Amino acid sequence: MREVIEELKKLEGKEQVFSFKVLDDTFLWSEDEELLSLGTLSTSALLENVHRCGYSILKSVIPSNYVSVVGVTSIRHLSVTPVHSIVSIKILVKAVNENKVTFEGEAFDEFEEVASFSFERVVVSLGSVSRKIKEKSDKIKSIN
């Protein structure tokens, strides 16, 4: 794990920009039909894309027997973004503290800032995650 942490430390202070297009209903605010008809990007879809950016940054330096998981997240969704818009995510690796990596950034559509965010990803052994999933799955099976 020490070598992994050394590689993570090299990312500290680096900023990247990602983008995605609000394509279809899977991106839209959809808690009911009326909201879906508004055709606007949902906070959950935006957050999923933000988290995906952090994962992408870390995946380039984490060996295949490790994975990063979101531990803490915060988002301020500031403005609506209509379907077919392009969203740009500017993301900074703010800090690395052992196996915890803190990110912060902003998201913009073609006209304005639409969100600000921060989150932490924790780098853990893939084997550890797999064991925990199996343990819980076995418990669920035993009570059903």
C-alpha cells in the first residue's frame, strides 16, 4: 500500500477537466412524470458523473488489486441544465492523506456554473471489498 500512496501523492494539486452530454432520460430529474417532463439534469446523475471523474483520475495510478470507493461527498447544485447540454467538470485533487484522496471542483454547462462539489475517495484492497460483499450477501441469503 505504501507504493500506492506514493503514487497518489503525485496527483495532489493536479486539476483535470472532463465533459459529458445530457443525453436522455437516464440523466434527467425523474422522481415523477411531471419532473421528468421538465427535461433537466438530475443532481444524482451529475454527482454520478463527478464521482466517475475522480475514479478515472485514480484508476490511472492504482494497481488492479485496489479500488477507490466514495466515502464522503457534498454537492451544491446551483442551476438547471437542460437535456442535450454539455456539462464540463473541473476537478482538483485537493489532498492525499494516506489512502484517502479529497477532490473538489465545479461543473458548468454552456452558460454558467451549475454546481460545486467536494468528495473523498478511499483506496482499498479489491479483495477486502469482495470479502465484505460476500459476507453481507451470505447473511442476506441466511435470513431469506
